[in-house]
Amino acid sequence: MDKGRSNGSLGWQGKMAWRDSRTNRKQLLVFVSSIVLGVAALVGISSFGRNLRAIINEQAKTLLGADLVIRSPRPWNPEAEEFLRTIPGRESREVSFLSMVTFPGHRETRLAQVRSLEGDFPFYGEFETEPKSAAASFRSSPSALVEETLMLQLGLRVGDIIRIGSFDYRIAGKLRKVPGEGGTASMLGGRVYIPMRYLSQTRLLQAGSLANYRAYFQLRPGVDAEALGRQLEPSMARLQLDSETVEERKASLGRAFQNMYHYLNLVGFVALLLGGIGIASSIHVYVTRKLNTIAVLRCLGAGIGQTFRIYLAQALAVGLAGAMAGSLLGLAIQWLLPTLLREFLPITIPFSISWLPVLEGLAIGVALALLFSLLPLLQIRRISPLLALRSSFEGQDAGHRDPYRYLIYLLLMLATTAFAIAQTREWRQGLAFTAGIVISLGLLALVGRLMMALVSRFLPDNWPYVWRQGLANLYRPNNQTLVLLLSLGLGCCLITTVYLIHHLLLSQISLSGGSNRPNLILFDIQSDQRPAVAQLLQAQGAPALQQVPIVTMRLTQVKGQKVESLLLDKRRTIPEWLLRREYRCTYRDRLEDTETIVAGRWNGHAETATIPAVSLEDKTAQRLKVQVGDHLDFDVQGVPMAVTVGSLRKVEWGKATPNFFIVFPEGVLEKAPKFYVMMTRSQSSQMSAQIQQAVVSQFPNVSVIDLALILASVDAVLAKVSFVIRFMAMFSIFTGLTVLGGAVITGRYQRIQESVLLKTLGASRRQVLRILMVEYVFLGLFSSLSGSILAVAATWALARFLFKVTLTIAYLPTVAVLLGVLGLTLLTGMLSSRGIHSRPPLEVLRSDT
């Protein structure tokens, strides 16, 4: 070997890496595919998130429709009106509430979000309507904008009549989009906009009615909304009003979507890890086939470092090619995601390339490919030149423990943890993610090794030859059983977990499971209407199962500290919404079956001459930083009232019964202004429609919530969310299948030899195919079964520690995913094995197969 070659120049090593790859470039291209999907997921999600942040910044004012919004849960009193007049700029008002809307021409009634407008809101952006002129024309006449989905459901047309309360409106146009709101904003009821000048004719808003009041402001030029908000804070705290600025809306939207794409990024990262495992396995087989070549290079004078760098250069090229292909595919995913998430996005996101996420995806993909490649490449350092002279010589010490291998394992764990923490922005969650990945991979590896050991030791000798040979392939030398079990099992685990969580959440929300559970809620019933409404329900064959009084009040002091001072205290730990909210409380002498006392003692009757002892929901007490014995002060519609915390309750919020943060004993609130909520049960959708029509015709101010419709809406939303997550989880499954195909192609040399030997010994083409089929059936079965068991364990952990609910298993989706992974494994394995059994028997005698 000449001096130029022996000096270890990078140029010579690069040429050798290129020349050595010429006979195996198809095989190296298979390695590339292992990381493409993982990098694609990372680039697509990161680019989408970056574009979303950019659009939020560009269209910030459109998200709010104004510079400043002031909110109140009750009508504006004279003091609040005087305060609003001090804000410089144009003003628009809105009153929104839930109400039953009647469609006389279709004999239908539906719960809707009624929003009455006064002024020119939105000041930024516009209502998207059909016809376009309806966004302005409906404001000057008794007309309405009705949400498109509601019109489609009922077959409504522009010009039809709808009735809200006691007044009829003509549909002026179809409402398609509201500035700053996504499609899920209408989940509880379709949105209907009417002019505020005609609101009083509905006769719906009465004392105690549930409504929200908003004042929108377009500030004068030069007025800083953030500075103005800080200046108005003392007055708003005193009046117990709430505000929102453009910057606050940007921050809240940013947090909401940031959480979404961070966790989707973690799913993509799992696919990349699986691809790395596939690369490690493929490089291992590749190096095994190159043992003679490496030994020859050593005989010709190449050093260990030179030889190592030749194959490291090939692995680096593989990683770079895969990362580049994945980045291109990621840009396609970025283009697709806004379509998938259209109903959840309050704005339209145009496609544009963000180069920083592309570069990050390239760097992460290459780094992980390099780290995973180093594991099998370490064996090159122990290949002796003697291997070129004596093929039976084993140059690798099977019992050798290489400290560099453990260093690479440590680097992989540190890289995974760093990425997880960077995505979740919470070190505990990042560590939990890494621990979950390590535990899952460890359990899958244990299952794989146990399966190979059991098959090797206990394979029955009396089984048919095809079965014995196919099962023996699971533990043959250079098999890919372990890596395939890891890849397919983890992908199956992810998809099954998504299905199970979807079912779990629905099962907790579902209120129609028991034969006696209510599924209709009537609210805003005035005290003088209660007997008549109960009688009407009885006449419809649906007696009132519960009649719950509700009294509204506001918190004024917490343990002697005024709410105004707490709101101005920047060091407080009590959430602002808990101090500002209007509490809707009830009184009764007993606890419901959804409530359990966890601290203190509940007394259903107030003791005379003492401060009333109320019961707080335990999480509310924790957020308010109060315990049993502490004092609270309320403003009960103008009347001050001091109470003491007598007990804390744990509440099951998902059950079909009105639940409350605060429950009073009897003997305290009976004389306060109140309204009632009634619950009943209809036996069919037709009966439900009849009850709603009868209630609305006699009591227009009473609204009815059909829980079956709400459940269907929640199901639709969860289905859309889970579809997006399943879409990302499929990257893990497809990565596993890519690894499967790569493993089959990588082991093609051994498969050809085995196939030729079997055919030489008299095996038919059909027998060879059946042997392969047995192998892939068992691979898919054990992978999907292991993944499903892991998914059940993960769902149990999430149910117990995150959602705090009882575990329920959706058996049909679980079995469907299991069979789907099994079928995909078999199909991919057989397609990747095409041609192996068609080689002529003479090839077994040739050394250059």
C-alpha cells in the first residue's frame, strides 16, 4: 500500500467508502428509509408550529376582533357603565347566552348560542358569511346570521324564519367563520347572531338569567392596550370585571397550540427512534457481510481507525440522505396539517417553508442515525486480519464488554431526555417520556428474547415441517426478530393507546349508560315557573328526576383578604379566574352519589346564630388555599354573606347530575333570588324533540340541553383530535414496517441460501412461501400482542394518575389494531420476500450469490 493511502487521508477513505458501497447501494438505500418517516414527522410538525406562531403574530388583532375586551357575567350596573365611558375609542357591545331556537317551517327546536350585537364589531377582520353582504345587513333589521353547520343539519335557507323566545327573525345569511374562533366553539350549540336592538323583544333575559356581557373597544391611535389594561386593573378588580388584550389572546392561543404540536413532535421522535433501531440492525447485518472485506483491508495495511472511518462515512451518508428525504416529506406534511386541523384553528395558515425546522430535523436525523450506527460499527475494531486467511476464525469476542457501547447508550438516553424536556417544557414530563420509552423498549426486548428462547427450546418435533422451519427462523443466526418486535410493538402500542384514551374519555362523559339516568337538562327556570314546568314534563311522560335551585354570587374576601387586593398582588398563587368568577351555588340537606367528603363534616341544615358552614369541592379549596375552618365572604346579589368552610368534597364531574364548587346547607339561601335546573329522561330522540317543543312553546326563556346531542358533539371532536394523533402515530407503525422490509432485504443473502438449500433438498415453491408466512405471522402476532398489552398498561396509568377515572377497555378497537398490525406485517414481509424463492438451486454452489 502506498504512502498516500497508508497515511489515513480522508480522501482515500472517502474513495474506499464510495467504491465499497457500489455493490450494496440498494441495501444502503433501504437503511435510508428507516429514518425518513421520523424526520418527516419532526420537520412537518415543527414547521407547522413555527408558521402558526408567525400567523398569530401577523393577524393578532383579527384573533380578538378588537384592541380590548371587557367582560362581565352580569348586566352592566351604573358604576360599570361609568367605568366603560372612560376607555378611549370606539365601542361595541355583545350579550351572549344559550337559548332554545325554534324553526317554525321545519317544526324543529335546537339549543343555540345566541349572540346579540350592537356596534361595528369586529373592528379587525370580518364575519365570513354567505351572501357576503349579510355580515352588515343583518344589523339594521330583525334578521339573524345562523351558523352554516346548523343550517345544513336542518335544511335551512336564507330567508327562512327562526324564533328566539317570543320574536321572529329572518335568516339574513349563513355564518361560516367568526374572527378568532375555530369550529369547535359551537360544540354546545350553533351560533346565531342577532341585532341587540331587538334583544328585548325575545323576553328571554330575566333576573338571574345566565348570560355573558362583553364590551369591545377599538382604541384611539397611539393608545397602548397593554399599558391601558394595567392602568384599568384596580378599577376592574373593584368592579370584578375581566379583560383581554390582543397580546393575552396571542399568548393563550400560543400555549394551546404549542402543547399540541410539542406532544405530536414526541410521537414523531418515537418514529425516529424506531428508525434508528432499524438502522442499527441493518448496519449490523451489513458489517457482518463485510467481514471478509474488512479483514482483507487489514491485511493490506489499513489500520483499525482507517477501516472504522470508511464504514462510518457510509453510515453518515446514509443518515444524511435519509434526513434530507425526510425533510422533503416533512414539508408535504406541513402542507397537509392545516387541512387536518382546520376546524380547530381560528385562522387560516398559508403554506410557507420555515428553514430552521428543516435544519433542526436534518441535524437530529443525522445525529441519531450516527449514534445508532456506531453501535454495530464498534465490532469493526475487533476484526482480525486472520479472518481473511481462515474463515472459521472468529475475530469477535462474544463476551467482550466494550465501554464505548455503554457510552453510546448513555448519549442516546441523554439526547432523548433533552429532546423530550425541550418539547414538553417540563423536566418531569420529559423524564417520564424517556422512562416510558426505555421501559416499553425493555419490555418488548424481554418479550422478544423470551419468545426466541421458548421457541428454540420447546419447539415440538412432531409439528409439520413447514411450521418447525418457519418458527426456527425466529431464532436463526442474524435474525431480525428483536428489532422488528421493538419497532412494530411500540407503534402498535401508540395507536392502541390513542384509541383506548378516546374511548375512556367518552365513557366518562357518556350519560346514557343507565336506564334511569337523566339525559335532558332544563335550565333558567324561574321560581314561579317551576311547578308548571314540572307538570308539563309529567304530562309528557318524563317526570322531573331532579329540581336544583341555583343562586349566583361573587367572592369578596378569602380568609379576611379582599379579592381586589388579591387580584392586584403579583405574588399571589390563586388563579385569577377563581377570584373573578360568578359562582353558581345550590343548597340542600344531603350529598349526591357523585360526592364524597374528604375532610371536615357535612351538616345539611344550618345551625341558627352561627356562621353557615359550606362544603367546597376539594380542588377548588386547594386552588383558593383554604382549609376546613377558614372563612370566605360572598356578595349574594347585593347582600354580603360570611361563611366558614365546614367540609371538603371530592366530586365526580362526569356523572349526569348538577355538580357545584360550593354547596350551602338548607336554611341559608332560600330567600335569595334564584332560578332552577331540572333533569329528566326521554326514552327516544322523538320523545326528546316533543319535550323540547312543548317546553319552548310555553316557556320561551327555558333552555333544554339534550345530552345525547352533546355527547355526539364531544365524540365528533374527540374523533377529530384522535385522528390527528393517530395520523402521527401511524408514522411509528410505518417506520416499523419499513424496518421489517429493510430487515428482509438486508437478510436477503441468508434467505437466498436457505431457499436454495431447501429447494435442493426437495422443498417446493409453495413450502418455501408457507415457511416465510409462518415466520411473519408469528412476528406480527407477538408484536401486536405485546404492543396491545403495553397500551392497556399505559391507558391504566393515564386513567389513574392523569384523568383520575376508572379504566374501561374498548375491546373492538384494540382487537382491530392488533389484527391490522398482524396483517400489515404479513403483507409487507411477503412482498419484501418476492424473488427469494425463485433463485435456481445452482446458486448454492456459487460463492458470489
